[in-house]
Amino acid sequence: GLYVIGTNLVGDLRDPCFINKLEDHNLAWLSLVQLLGVKAFVETTIDSSIQNGIQNLIMTAGLGGMTPNTVVMGFYDTVESRDFLDDLDHIPARKKLLSKLRREVNNERGHIDKLPEIKGHDASTRISIDSYIGVIRDAMSLRKNLCILRHFHNLQRPTPGSSSLFIDVWPIPAHPTTTHIEDDTTSMFLLQLSCILHMVGSWGGTRLRVMATSPSIELGATEKVQLKGILKILRIEAEVQTVVLPDMKSNNKTELERYQSLNSTIRDNSSQTVVTFMYLPRPPVDETVNREYLEKLTVLSEGLPPTLLVSGLSKVTTSEL
């Protein structure tokens, strides 16, 4: 696959000082890629608007015919960002390399301390709510799969013997539809992502669990059988657990109350969960309700383990092989 770390600088390329800033910026990100030991390209766009810069990045990122089909971004909340480079105790093998990258200022790989400063949530340069929701819309309009990450500063990597811990998948939209799960690209993408994570290193010691949600126990049993059949076709080894959501289609609750109810159910079933994969509701067409949409996302994911809110717009699985 192709992995691109994309950043946008707010500014004007006609500013003479900006050229040096851009060069330092790229070299610093390349140093970080080396520190993390990942195989990734670094791409940077420059624009006076954060949203337009990210839009250009999504459209132009790639190498020849290889273009990323998935956009990953952080959640918009008030949690203070933390610089993990200040605490590498969890990556002891990287501490010596970090020291080297900081010491050799003239090293051709660049100086890692020239990475952009991590700003607080009240910084004047922070992306606005309207622009943030606009980026979500842009990614979907450009037919990209989308993952929004929340609470990952709380991630506790499992050890090889973590057989009592779960990777949970909730393949249901906040508004249940008549679309069968096999025809739902988001549900299939959720299953694919969770399966890939479960196959990596120490994560293999955890247990992959798919939640079969239903308004009643009787319907839940049917949903469980269907899910097991799909998992067998996809060759995904996972447990299936039935969860009853009695008010899934209730007309007596507001939309926000249904999100709160679903959040409460997920929290009740997440005491041993390391990572949660769940549906990302589509953003509203009406831009005047962007703040309300963000509030719903906040309520839906509040108090959960590290969570990926996922939207799948392209087919990612096949059973033809």
C-alpha cells in the first residue's frame, strides 16, 4: 500500500521567508518518519485556507497510478494535544535515534525539533468547526474512505498474552437502514480494518469481536447467524456478540438522545476493549448545522476506548478468490 503523511501550511509562497520554512518543515517530517520506522511519503500543501489546502492535498497525493483511497484525521475536541516525542519510554529502541536527530542540526535528514509547534485548542490558528466539517464533506465528495480517530492518546498497546482484551466492531449506522450488511461498504470497511489490526504483532493476542445489534433478542439471533456467515465468507476469525438496542428505531427520542443511548450501550460493553471501530454518520448537507453535527459525533464517541469513526465509500473486500 501507499502511506502518505500530509500537512498543510497556512501562508503565502510569495513570502521570501516561507521558502526556508517549507524546507525545514519537510525535512523535520522526514526525520519523524525515520524515527517511527514507517514507510511513508511526506507531502505538503500551502494555502491561505486550511480547508482548501487539505482539499488540494487529498486530490494530488499519490505516486503515479497509486493514490490513497483513505483519509485519516483526528477528532475535533478540547483535549490538549500531547507531544509524544517528550516521552519515548514506550519506544526505547527509538530514544537513541531521536537524540541523534536532535543533535545533528546539519544532518541531511533535517532537525526533528523543527516540527510544527503543538498548539492548544484555543489557538487562533486552529481550524474552525465549519472548515473541519468541510474537510469531512470534501473527503467524501472525492470518494475517499474516511477514518476519524478519537481518544488515541489513551491507547494501551496490548501484550502478546492479552487474550482477555477485545477489538470491537459496531457495524451499524446511527440510523439503521434496510441495506444488507454485505452491500454496505462502510460495514465491510470496518470489518477489513479491524481484521488487519488483529493480524499485526501483539494485537494478535487480543480477540476480535463483532457486535450484532438488534431491537430484540429474537431478531438478534437472526442477525448473529447472518454475521457469522459473512465472516466465514470473508475468512475473518471473530466472535459475534448479540446486543439488544430496544430504541434503535424509536420515534419517541430525538436524534441526539438516540446517539446518547447508543453511546451508553457501547460503553457498557467496552470494559475490556482496546480499540472500537464504529460507523461515522454522514455530515449534513446544510452547513448551518455543522456545530450540531459535531455535537452528535462528540456524544456518540464520548467516554469510549480509543475509537475510529469510519465511513467507507469504495468496495474493499471480495469473495471471488
